[in-house]
Amino acid sequence: MRLLLIEDEPDLLDSLAQALREEGYAVDTAEDGLDGLDKALTWEYDAIILDGMLPRLDGWAVLERLRLRKRTPVIMLTARDGSRDRVRGLDHGADDYVVKPFDLAELFARLRAVIRRSGTQVVTRLTIERVEIDTAARTVFLDQSEIPLTAREYALVEYLAIHRGRLVTRTTLYEHLFDENEASLSNLLDVHVSNVRKKLGHDFIQTRRGHGYSIV
Amino acid sequence: MFFTNSIRWRLQIWHGLILLAVLGGFGFTAWRLQHERTLTIATERLLDRYNQTVRLLRQSGPPDGGRPRPGPGGFEDDGPPPRPGPPPRREDFDAPPPAADPAPDLGPNNPNPGPNPSGPPPGRPLRPRSGPSFYGFEAALKADEIPNGTVTVWRRDGSLLATTHPGPLPSFPQNVAVSPQIIRTGNQLLLLAATPPGEVIRISRDLTSDLLPLRRTAWQLAAAAAGILALGLAGGWWAAGRSLRPLATISSTAARLSAGNLAERLRVEDPNDELGQLAGVLNAMLGRLDTSFTQQTRFISDAAHELRTPVTVMLTQTQTALRRERPAAEYRQSLEACQRAANRMRQLIESLLALARLDSGDQPMKRLRFDLSRAAAEQVELLTPLAAERNVTFHQDLTPLPMEGDPDYLTLTLANLLTNAIHYNREGGTIHLIIRKENNEAILTVTDTGEGMSPAALARIFDRFYRADQSRSLPAGRTGLGLAITKSIIDAHRGTITVESTPGTGTTFTVRLPLTAVTAPTPTPAAGSEVA
């Protein structure tokens, strides 16, 4: 899952990006509204975390312009909990809002919820033969026993499972699993796929040579 | 008691008491006048009777003399015997009209008999009457009986001459003067008079029947007064209720108001009457309260909002750091970020406290002599490193300017204005700082070469937490309160601060401070002269 985080407070941006990366998300960052809007329009993100008060272009304006082109799920961070600000955010097409100061766990839960709602997936448990994936707890079971996965391995499994039956190209996977700083490490994906196969069975992820991967 | 707490009841009680006093006074006066009139008429009757008696006494003189007795008023009157005059009109008492005696006029307007001789005129011997020659007199008296009046006549020696008295005789009165004397004893009106020859006349009249209509009048007056009182009380109750109704409206509206809802206003029916004026005054007060509460609420909400960002940073930093074991360098980074956030909160809290102190005015400005230019030069020196970071240069034109004021607070305003000029300047810009003296005023101008501000932004630049660019987070060390604090300090010094800006060219702040008249935020008349 690849996210865009638009926040102008550097200390907040850094720690939030770090926490999200540790959750297994690929995180791109932007420090002002115009830069954020550029990135949001250029790349395919699974969700955007958008601060309301931004230099150059405020969060609501970013949202308004983004919605002309894209349906990317957006969570707004607002510093005011006045209902006027919430209504304004939701009216402009925000999928959810979180009021500062927030709890990280709450932000992550809301993030998972908007990503889930944006796809066809509405349940939090996916079962693929012997493998069961709990997207709320971000855990994977094989024959009822929990298999420890790294955040990146989990993200790979989750992304393929959500798009089950469809071919997911290497480019798409790179776009959604890795952020702008690590995309050049091209063999990283192969390492993760290989690791997942060791843990969940060789046939769990199918390779379509020259095209990409899929879970059938 | 409950009604002492109600204006309506108190009004009613006062109204009732006043009405009672007025009606009582009026009724008593009416009764009193009627009473006097009754007595006057009774007295007239008595005098009529007296005149008649005297006439009869004269007519029934001794047979030997054959001539009529002189009347009490004219002993020399030997003229024709009194003729029965036309019966004079009397207003009441359908008593037989007594024959008027023109000579001794003792009419109603003259209770004292006219020429009142104290004794017999000289040269005329008075012959005492005696013997039975008067026996026709009593018959005449009885024939002329006036109701409720009895006449008794004694001779000089105290023997009875004649009486119409039915019961036991009254005792012989001593020392009776010639002029009729009227005495009232209880229900009796008594006339005592002596004739020049020495007879004593006593006429008594029972007043019971005269006073009977008076009692009836008294009852009628009391009944009328009670009726008027009842009407007056009812009317007073209604009028008091009507005039107090707007008060009830005012109080019920006021009861609905609370700190959270000050938008409502009292309804004013007539703005010119007393209650209308009261409502107007209350409405004006509500307006001020409303504005002040709104400002206060916005200030608190802005302050909370400004605190949210550093708290969010601290929360996110610590939660992220604690998710797992980390190398020491990462913890260090988190702690540094937390420290920055905490510093920002500290600055904000200090600014808030400074504003609160300035607002409350309980810490008056100090009044010390210092040189504003020297203080400015020191600030420039302190801020040069910060300016250098942004490649901003200072240009100073400072005239030594000793003045009275609070050096700490004025230094703070200098620092605020200069830091602002640095932060909102363009890269490589300049700041012009000029201090000069003009007409007993210190004039300080700070001009930057930044982006400038729109007129809309200029209008609100001194508002708390106002920022020209609403969506921009404040640079480190800025709280959005600096200019508000600056303005409060300058106001407390009785100075003025103005701002001019040309978008794209720069902004100029001009501060004018009186050189001597430093006053506390709550000005006292003496404050200005004390310094001088």
C-alpha cells in the first residue's frame, strides 16, 4: 500500500512517515499543498493523509482539485474540531477526518478502513485456501496458526489478496509497496516474494513471467 | 412575607395607604363641615327662640305698666310693638317660623346680639317685675313651642317665671351675662342669657334629632369611601401589573440568557419610557458582553488550536518511538523533536500569560528612565544572527532618546517588531529601523522589504492569533500573539501603533510613544502629571 502524507510540520511529518513505514506502507511525503497535489495527481496512491492547514495551498483546496480528477481515499487531519471544519472537509470529498492531536492507533485504523472501503473488499478477513488474512489485525494464518511476516511481506500478501484473481504487474507492486526513495532497488520485490513463498507455500503466489504476480 | 418581596405588592400597599388617607381626610372634612352646619342651624334656631322669648317677655309685661318691655337690644325702644314680620325662609327644620323681631337682630350671621349694653342705660330706672302678672307668658311660650327646645325663665331672685320644661326643672344658673351665651353639653345645646331687668332665660335644645341625619351622612360617606377604596385598589393593582409587565418580560428574557447564548436582546416597546431606557441600557450591556464573550471564546479556541500542533508532534513522536526497540540515535531524534514542540508550547503559554497580565492590568507598567535607542541597538545586535540566517541586513538611524516607560515591555515590542520584520522579509532583504523625537513623542519605525499585506490583512494584523496567511504554520518561535502583545504594551504606554503596507514592496510599522506620560493600563488622572 502506498500512501501520500502531506503535512507542513517537519517533526510531525517525519515521525508519522516513519510510523506508517513501519506498518508496512510505502510513504511519500509533501510539505506544502502544491507539491502534495502534484504528487497526488501524478502517482496512484492507495490513500492520502492530508493536513488542513498547509502553506501555498490549503488542504481543502488540494482536496477540491484532486477530486476533479481522482477518487483516491483521503483522510484529513484537522486542528479544529469545530463541526464547520469537518463538514467542509467531508463536503470537499474527504473520506474521513482525524482531529489533532490524534492517537496513532486510531489514525491507522481509520486508514485501513478507508482503504478497505475504496476497493471492493468490505470484510477484514480474507480466506484463500489454507491461508487466512486478517487485514484489521494485519496478521496471516496458515492452517489456523499465525505466520510471522515482515511489514513489507504482509503488504505484498495483502495487496495481492485484495486483487485476487487478477494479474498484478511488477510496476504496480513497486508503486504500491515502495515509496519514492526506494523504487530503484528492483530485486527487492523478488526477495519479498520468495520469502512469502517460504512461509505460506510455494504455490500461494503465482508468477506470470515477464508480467507480474497473482493469487488465484 | 412574600408580598414584601414583590414590587407590585409594595406599590399596592402604598397606593392603598395613600388612598385611605386621602379618602379619610376628605370624608372627615365633609362630615366635619356638615356637622358644623348642623350646629350652626341649631344655634340659629336657639337664637330665634331666644328672640321670640324676649319678645314674648316684653309683650307680656306687667299689667300696671301696660307698656311693652324693652328688648335686650334697645331699652329705649318705645316704638310700636313688634309686628309679626313675614316668616323668614329657613333651610331646614320645619319648625313654625318665629316672628321676626327686627329690633334685636340676632340673625344667623350675628350670634352675638348687636349693640350689647352691659347694663341699663343711665337715667332710666328698671322696675323689677314680680307677681303673677306674667302668667300669660308661659302660655304664650308653650303656644309658640319649637320642637326639641325648652325654655325656662327665672326672675332675678331665682324664682321660676315660666317654663316649658317637661321634667324636673334645671337648676337656676348663676352669673348669667346679658349677651346670650351658647354652651354645648353632650347632645344638648344650651343658651343662657339675662335680661336687663334681671330675668334669666335658659333655652335648651336636644340635638339628637339634629344629629341623626349627620350620622346617616357619616355612614354614606364611609360607604362611598369604601367603594372608592375598593375601586382604587383594583385599579392600582391593574395599573401596577400593567406597568410592571415589561419588567417581567425583561427578567424572563434575561433568565434565558447565559454565557453561551448572549445573542438574544430584550424587546423594547417604547424606547423613551423608563423601562424602555432600562431595556436599552441592558441591551447595550448585553452587546458588550456578547462581543467580549465571543472574543474570549475565539481566543481560547485559537489558543487551544495553537497548542494542538505541538501536542500532536509530541504524541506522534513518542508513540512512534515506543513502538519498538530503537537505536539510541533515533530516540535522540524523537526527544529533540519533543523538545522543540515543548519549547513552542512554552513560548505560546508565556505569550498567553503576558497577554492575560496586560489585559487584567494588575501589573502596571514600570516608569523608568531609559534610552529607547540604546535598547533598540541592543535588540538589533541580538537579532543580527537570526537575520543573517535569512541574509537580511539591518539599517539603523537611531537618535539618543531618553524617555520614561517600562524598559522590559518596550524591549519586548522592539524584539517582536524586528523578529517579524526578519521572518516576513524576503531572502536578502533589508530592515530599516528609525527612532527620532518629534513633538515630545518618540517615533519608531520598522520597515521591511517583504511581500507586504493586503488591506484586509492589515485591518486584522493586531488581532490575536491572526496570520496574514491562514494556512501557513508559524515559523519557529512565532506564536501569532506577538503583535497583539505589542499593541497591548503600547496602549498601556498611551502610545499608538500603525501599519502601512504595499503588497510586493514591504511593510512599515510606526510606533508613537509619549516621552513622559506613562500610564498604567487603567489610567488615573494623576498618572500623567506625576511623571512630569
